[in-house]
Amino acid sequence: METETTEGTLLGGRVRYIQPANGFRSGIEPVLLAAAVPARPAEWVLEGGSGAGAALLCLGCRVPDARGVGIERDSGLASLARANAAANGFSSMFFVAADVLAMPVRRAFDHACANPPYHADNGTTSPNAARASAKRGREGMIADWAASLGAALRDGGTLTLILPPARLAEALAGCGRAGCGGVRLLPLWRRVGQPARLMLLHAVRGGRAPLALLAGMALHRTDGRLTPEFEACLREGAPLTL
């Protein structure tokens, strides 16, 4: 039986995007993740848990000559991602149905990124198996993902993750295992004055600079409207510099 899908767009209509009608559906995380990857033309980007391809599609729109490989355990989502890449003319974006921890691709990447399954296993589980699998991860999984993705980088390559502050210690442990340092953190506030529910982490393979906590970015104004910085990322594909 074919999975029911919906067709929409990303980046203010710049990218066509098909995703499952039910189960795991993309939020703002992959758009922000793509904005924070400092890729340049002809560089190779590895994404762990690529879903239907939202992050790499947004990256491909901003950096047309970038080359990407998405690793997605769900073969149905990997197939959708390949169809999305073809529909947008991104011939240098490839998607592989595999486990991030098995790392089936053997090459040195310039950049790696992920919106990992960061919800704890001990919370309320979604009745939809696909959504639960995409959002929930066992204790230590973030560290394993960071280590696996970081190990695939060339020296000087960058690792970018988006995750909640509660999983930061795991992410830092994984970065350390992969030899990724020079960590820079960008808190993301839903509104000014509220605690950051997400943060972007940027690390460099072989980096030695001390950890830096950057001035964060608010996503919404107090009246609920998007901030100009967030709107530029969400609608126009503007980059975020970490």
C-alpha cells in the first residue's frame, strides 16, 4: 500500500516538497539546520536522519552547486527524498536508506549535519510508529550520532546539529569522541524572554578553540510575528553564521 503524501513548498515557495500526510512531518528544524551549514559550491555535505530531504533541499537551494548525501533509516522516506531532489532539479543530492551508526558512505565530507531524534524514550510515545521512530532516541544516541557524523569529516570539516539544551552534554561527548572541537552554540528562543527550547551546535573536526555561547536568535516577536532574522531564513533561505 502506497503511503499517502501531501505536496507543499519550503523557503517561501522556492522548493517543492512532498512528505507523508501522517507520521513524521518536517518542522522548522531542518530549515534552520540548513541555514547554519557553512557549505560552499562543490563541497560535500552529509546529513544524518534526512527524512524526506528538507534540510538538504533547502541547502541545495541556497548553495546550488553543493553536493549532499542524506542517510535515512526509513526506506520510504529515503525514496520520497530522492523524488523531491529530482523534482527540484538537484542532481547532486543523494539519499541512502541506511542507519547513521552504520555509516555506509565512505568518503571525507566537508560538512555533516543532523536534526537527530532527541525526544527521550521515557516520555509519552506517539501512536504513529514512524513518527515515534523519527523523534525518539535512547539515552546516548545523540552522542553516537555526533561521533559517527563527526568521524566522516575531513580535517577542518564542520559538524552542525540542532537539538534541545537538555541533550547538549551528549552532543558534546560525541563531538569529543570524533575529535570535533571549537564548539559554538546558538540558542533559539521561541519568543524574546522565554527559555531556549532548541539550540544550534557548530563544531570543527580538529578544532581547538574554547567553547563559545553566542548571542541567541528569537524566532517570534512578543506579538507572535516572525522576527526579521527568522523570516529571512524560513522564507528566503538566508544563512545563519555560527
